[in-house]
Amino acid sequence: MAKRPLPFILPASLDERRRNQTLRRYKIKPSNIARVYEGDGWGLYIPTKKSFFKLPKEMIPSRTLEDRIKTIHNYIEEYKGLIDVERRAEMDAQIQEIRSISGKEREMYGRAILGLKGRSAGRKFDLYLVRFGRDVAIQTEIGSGDIVLISRGDPLKSDVTATVMQVAKNFIEVAFSQKPPRWVKEDGIRLDLFVNDVTFKRMERNLEALRHLEPPMSQIRDTLLGLSQPKSSKVVEFTPENSRLNRKQKEAVGKALGSHDIALIHGPPGTGKTTAVVETILQCVKQGKKVLASADSNVAVDNILEKLAQKEGINLVRIGHPARIGEELEAYALLSQVEADQRSQQVKMMLEEAQKLVEVRNRYSKPTPSRLRGMSKERVKRLAETGRAYRGVDLKTIQSMAQWIKEDEKVERFFGAIRELESAIIRDIIAKADVVLSTNGMIGAEMLEGFLFDVAVIDEASQQMEPSTLLPMVRAKKVIMAGDHKQLPPTVISHLDRLKHSLFERLMQKEEIVQTMLEVQYRMHQKIMDFPNRLMYQKRLRADPSVADTHLRLTELPDDKRLAQILDPNHPVVFVDTSECEAYETLPPRSTSYENRFEAEWVVECIKALVEGGVDASEIGVITPYLAQVKQIRQMCERADIACEVKSVDGFQGREKRVIIISFVRANADQAIGFVKDKRRLNVAITRAKQKVIMVGHRATLEANAPFDQLFEWLSQSGEVVKIIQNQNRRDDGV
């Protein structure tokens, strides 16, 4: 067998000069190196096939170390590449859509708002608030915390962005980090949903931080990469802060507390996952541990914060853009606590003093390129001291520029002192906190640099791309994740399957990782729970007695027999079959989003009948997979003067309503249903309902696809199917 050149290692901490010195010492040229891997504190150098060197033993790695460095390096490089592809896909998708469809069409899909006029809404912290309004009601998928691109009508000609504070019926309020241009107060302003590039950059930087982690954080990384096994764990006995925890919730918390590196809490719909998460955090605080609590969404983080805030004596700090923090939780925001700090008065006084220094500086000539004519600032100062003109620049101008430079140095020193004081205030607040709460994206911000937490508790872990979950993991000695990989996966724009599988899902497949599934659900009637339980949870779920047999209550049933059959409270699960009608899907011109008017009409009829039967419209939710159908049903509800929430499946994850109505939309001779066949989406849609779920769809199309074949088999035994025939989509009263 031919002898191969031996790979060798050098400490990754060596700077370029010292590394090159070492290579020259052993007569190694750059051309002798085929590839370099970096990981675990080492650089691994792979020589070219014909490069042989005499090297000391300490430079030759064991095969185990060689494989270890390669594994770490390849993982990081792979995900850096995947992140870059996803970032470009998101940007391309937004820009392509803006180019290819009209503003009105984009507004129909909920990703733009047209015909607005802005007015100042004051200041908040260091933000400039602007409220954009119009007479026509705003119906949009844009929500609090989203990044929007603001333009005079052509978003491709604008680079002005802001963060959404709130969305109401006739206005949307946004926050600018810098003073906005005057034109935002003109008529005809357009807002477009846009991409937040900062989070992608933080994920990439975080992957680099993962490369050379030291113990104990390296133990977590090595477990994720299969380089080591989890440490042995135990179930810790504890006195619950919440006396209403069930047996499985206690088990999940006890196992999480007893884990040394990673623990997973699997929380199916309605099982009190967040309750278990909050109890885990409280128990960690009781043990004197510093906790980092995070999730991908601001809503999930605020949900945890709201529950923790009910407990007295815990120091809580919420990191994040003020626009993305619920108003009722503002007191816990980092910026609120900075403003409340006594030293902030000193900062304000220093800023006033700095402004005076700026005014003094601006009395002199600013050294612009046209004035400098190639001179350095140091040259200007020397010429001023010696009283000489230069290159056609008169002495008076040179002396004025020299004075500007001196005054600017004072300004910079003063602002540097202000930044140092502000940084000290922020770091003191974070250091004193028992629990720091943040979205994953904000954890990569500079303010958390250098902080190490005892425990990171990550909620919504099953909805996050793996690089997002890694953001909190590199800052903690131990990680506890909660989620449900049987519900919606991470949202991925590109076609990269690797990103569509969360780290939570990957770890749930490893039996050696500490994990607990919560089994008692407190949301749904047992009939609503039954099909998802069989489809997704191996029949392990059971309904708590408080909800198991809780039926919908109506003050009256409609006269229309079909509607009465659909709304019958004795049937918690009903499928409205439109197969015998001309109820086919349509695809609007230049659109990729389907709609189905026949289904939409029946959905609205059901809503009207429910409201007339005493169900508040706010307790009814409509879920449909296509944005065109969302828009159509919303418009019909608006014309009927019904304030009912209509969203896609993604918009309802983590939510619940007394009644859920689902419109499946797809109805065609080819029996094609696209992404509607995703059983996780079906699971989420059904399990939003507490007392009744009404599904409206074309059975002949749906039943030809899994999992709908299983759904109809289950309905034949345990549910109710109501067939609609042509012209029955109107009430007898002629509505």
C-alpha cells in the first residue's frame, strides 16, 4: 500500500506570522498544502499527495483527533453555506415578487400596504415613531416586529426600513432607528414586508464561535455532532412553584434539572409545554443558576416573560427592539431599565455637553476630500503649526481645518466615554438579572458578548432552523429545549431539505438524549384530539376531564337543515363535502395562490350561523392554506360585518379558538393538493379547536392523498360528513 503524507496540526490561536514561521521551519510551502480544516482549537493541514515532511510527534494528530477536527469544520462550513443560500433565497423571493406582481396584488397576499400617509407619533427611547394611516381598512399578514421597506410607491428605489410597532384597522405604526426622511409624511406611501439580514449574519458569526468552544460548552456541541455521548443524568426531586403541574410535567422538569448537558421537552398541542418551560426556569433560578430563555418569535418570548413576571422576587431582563416587545411588558425591556438607571441622567448631561462640542467644532472648516487635496489629517496639523500653505490651500483654511480636527478628536473622546458608560449600565443590568429573555436572533447582539449562562432554555425549538437554535446554545453550560416536531417545521424559503429539519427533531431521534413527552392535553374535546392523536402521537395523548367532554353551546340552531347538521354541538368534528358541487379551485392570473369561492361562501355561512347561535366572532378562527383564500374569506367577512380571524396554518400555530373552520381549497380532476398533504399542517389546523372543528373541502380530491385517506376512514367511524349538493350554499332566507 502506498504511503500517504501525514496530516499535521498547529494551534488555531497562532497568528499568520507565527504560523508561516512554523511552516518555513519545516520547509513547508503553501503549495504543499491541499486543504486546511479548523476546529477544537486546532488547524489540521492536509498535505498534497507528494508532500512528505519530517515533523515532530506533537504535530501529528491521532486519527480520532483528525476525524474530530474534520467533523466540526465540515458541519460549520456546511451550515454557513446553507445560511447563505437561504438568505439569498429570501431576498430574491421578496424582490422577485415586487418585480413580478403589482402593488395591489402584493397587498392582496398580505405582504404590502398601499395608499398610506405618515405622521409623527413621537419618540420612544431613541426611536422615531411614524403612524401611517388611510381611510380603507388594513388587512395584512404584516405584524408587530416585522421589518418593512418604505417607499413612495416603488420599493425597488428605496432603502428606508423600519420595524412595525402595531397594526390596527386603519393605521400601522413603525419605528425608525434614525430620523426618517420628510417624504414619509406625503400621500401615496407604500410599505412592503422585507428581509431581516442581521439575523443571518449573526447565525454565521455564531457558527464560527462554535468552532473552537471550550468545556463545558464544547460538550454540548460534541453531543450534537455525535462526537461524544451525553453525560449520565438523573431525575431531580423539587417542590413545584405551580401546584397544578401534572405527573408528566413534573417528570419533564425533574429530568431537565437532572440533565448535565441537553434535555428535551416534547409538548404536543394543549399539553402545557410553556407551563413546563416556566417551571423549569423558576426551579433553575431557585438553584442559583443564571438562565437565558429564548425562542425564535417575540410572541413566544413575551409569553414566557408574562408568566415569569407573575412570580415576585425574580430579576428579569428582556433583550430586544422595543417595537417587538409587548407594551404591557415594557418595564422589563433592557432599554426601559437603562433609562431607569441613575447613571442615565449622567449620560443625558454628557450628550448635551457633546452637542456643545459639536457646535464648536462646526465653526471651523471640515477637512473634506476637496479641501484636503490628498493631505492626511496629521499633515494638516503640522502645516498649521508651521504656518504654511500647501497645494493651493491657503493658510487660513489649513488652520481652520486643523482646529476642526482637534475639536473633532475631543468630540470622539467624549462620545467614546458616553458609549463606555452606556455599555457599563447595560452590562450591569444583564449581570444582575436572574433570567435574560431574548429571541434567538438578538442573542447574537454585541450586548451579550462575554456573558456565560448556566442554562439556556429554548422554546419553539422545533420551529427553528438548526443555526438559529445554536445561537443560545454557545452561551450556556447546559441546554433545555421544548417543542413539537409533529407540528410545523422551520419556515424555509429555499429548497434545502437540511434546513427544514430542526435540531430538536434531530435530537428527538437519539434515545440517549434526555427527553419527556407531555401526554395530558387541556385544550380539545376528546373527539377533536382523537384523529391527530392516532396520526401523530401513537395514541399517547389523553384529554383532561376538564375539556374531554366539553361541547359547543348554541342558543339556537339555524333553520337550514344542512347548516344545523354542520353546527350540531353533538358532533365536535364535521367535514363538509363539496364533491357533488361545481366547487373547483381557481388560480388567479399571475398568481401561485389558489382560491375556492364556493368553499369561502360556505365558510362565511357557517360563521354567520355560529354568531347567530351565540358564539362570539372572536372565538371563531378560520384556517386555510392559501393566502388568496385568506384574502377572499376576509373580504366576505368584512362585507358581512363580522370581525373573525382568518389566517394561514402558520399564523395559527400556538393559538386556540372555541371553533375552528378549515377551508382546504384544492378541488380538481387531477386530485392534486400540493403542500396541503403535509400531515403536520393538518395536525396544527385541527388541534387549534377547543370545542368544534368544521372542515370544508372536496372529498374526491383530498381522499386520493395521504393523510386524508386516513382522515376519511376515521370520520366514517367517529366523525360526521355532511354532503353539500349544488345550490345549497345559500340559506333559505335568500342571503
